[in-house]
Amino acid sequence: MLVFVVLRWRCFGVTGITLFLVLIAQNEVMRWLLINVLLVICLGPSARATELKPETAAAFDQYVRVTEARMADDLLHNEFLIIDGLAEQRRSQAIAQLQRGEIFITRQRTQQDHHSIRVPNGLIHHWVAVVFIPGATLPGVLAVLQDYDNQQNFYKPVLRGSKLVEMQGNDSKVFLQFANSAGARVVLNANFDVTDVDFGTDRHEIATRSTRVAELSDPGEPTEHELPVGKDHGYMWRLNSYWRVEEKDGGVYIQNESIELSRTIPAILAWFVNPLVESIPRNTLTSLLNNTRKEVLRRQGIDSNHS
């Protein structure tokens, strides 16, 4: 779907700019291209370079600490999955939705003492999604989620590279290379610490926390190189991902809770750009769970019609 928009605004003292925005907003390619165009036009050189401030990183770390405390509290109340904490009628609806093969997805906003956690100069994208695979088994799902050396094959085009760096017991170090499927040539190298935890024989958690994220300049060219960490376009500065897997009801529920930190959007553009930016993590998470389901079905030889 094409949307034709005419915008006139003042961009940091530059007046009389009329931008005709064509081909906007119904697919991820256009979202990314539009965001880049707006930032470059209104911010000039600053759109090509931003910096992760210490206070932004500290606020993200605080957000994660509070969120992980909530996750631990959920376990104490036997709320392993997000749907377990819903009111009875809503939970029944969510389970029915999942068993029809749909994905349950919702945006999260962690609060501390009933107040929002302020993240200066940054945006936090926090989503949780669940999918159900009838006929699947817990070991079969974990075989996919823990196959780091091959994830680039079944999570493409979002992943361009993946590698298990080392493993010691339940702790691992993983390298992933993310590529923007929207064609804007954004490539990120990211390192993660991964911790696996068993909760009995039918529940498992995989916590993945980024330790380093670096954007590539000139990806795919002979001049390709990493930009200094935290001094880049700010597409993604941090990413934590928490998988929870539970085998019951004749199949496996797979949940991913994702917390990402990116640059903020200038106030002059926020009203228009923020909804586009926020839709991208949602779509990416939906795609992640769909691709996980496809790979599990393929490996376990389950008829996709059964799911």
C-alpha cells in the first residue's frame, strides 16, 4: 500500500523545506528507508553519527535489572510464560489463539515502584511473544535454539553470521552478525553471554545478554570495518533476549522476551517516526518465532498442517 504525504517543518533553523514522502509505511523496507531519510534531512551530519552516553547505558542496565527481578518473581508464582499471568478468560483466549497457530505478542513496559524508568538519549524496545508447536518436544526445540553455528541458515536474512565461540557447562559465548533485511545496508557484529537453566524436565530458559555491539562501515566492500563501539548510527546498542520453552498440551510453547536499546528520535520527528521504529522490533520478533517454528517442524518431521 502506498501513502502519499506532504510535510513542511522547521529543521533546526532551516525553514521552508518541503518533503514529498512517497512509498511510505506498509512494509519494513519503506520504514527503514523513511527513517534514514528523515534523520539525514533534519539532522544532517548528526544523523550519520551518534554516541551511546554513559547515562543511557546505565539506565538500560537498570531497566534490565528490574525486568529480570520481575521474571524471577514470575517463577515464584508459577508464571513461567507471559500467558500464565493473564486473567482466566484472557488466558483461555490466548491459549486458543496459540493453538490455532497464531502468535501471541505484546509490548512490555517495565516500571520501578510504579514509575517509568527514564532512559535519557535512548529508546527501549521491549516485546514478548509466544508460539505453540503441537507435536514438538522440548529437546527438539532446544536443538534448534542452541544450534548457534547454523542459526544464520534458518534465521536469514536477519542473521548473516552465527558462531558458538565457547561453551562451559550451562554458560556459552556466542557471536551473531545482524543484517538489516530492509536493504539499508546496516550490519552489526554482536557478542553475547548465554546462560541455560533447566526447570525440571519440561521447562527450560535461555538468557542471552549482549556484551558488545559494533556497527560495520561499508559492509561488503573492501573497506569494510567496525565503527568504534557506541559511536555509530545507534540502530542497536544493546540486545537482551530471554527464551522460555515449556512442553505441555501435546506440544511445546516457545516464548521470547526481547529488550533492545537504540538511539532516541528527535522530538520534531518523534510523532511520526516513533510508530515506525516501534513496529520493526515487533515484526522482527514475529519473524523470529515463525522461523523457529519452521525449523523445528522441519527437523522433527512434523507436518506443518498439524501446527
